Amino acid sequence: MCLGVPGKIVETYEKGGLQMAKVDFGGIFREACLSYVPEASVGDYCIIHVGFAISLLSEKEALETLDLLKQIGGMEEELGM
């Protein structure tokens, strides 16, 4: 199963000509491409799907979704923990 998981952008940078981000998923950090959400910036929450930020969302929506994923146990599997 493949999920889009919300995370918080903590750093942005360029890599190979692409705008990239370091994204925090509650203490787990992953790299993601920001090409689909060029307006994203540090502090924003976004949905990450297979290494790409695909949409922005509010902090409230992100935290609610992360809580639900933790409750059903999907977070660890999706992030490869």
C-alpha cells in the first residue's frame, strides 16, 4: 500500500537543478522534491508521496493525519522504519 504522508519542511535546497526539501515526519527525516509545490517554504506542511511533495496543508490537518496514521500503525511501514 502506498500512502501520502504529511510532513513539515525544515530545510530547502537545490539538488541536480531541482528544488528539494528535508522533511520532518515526527522525528524521522526524509528528502523530498518540491517541483509540484514550488510555493512551499520552510515551516510549511505538505503531503509527501514517493519522494515528491504533492500538496500543501495546514498544520492542524497534518497533525490530525499523523495521529490517525500512528493509531492504525501505518506510519512505520510507510516510512520504512
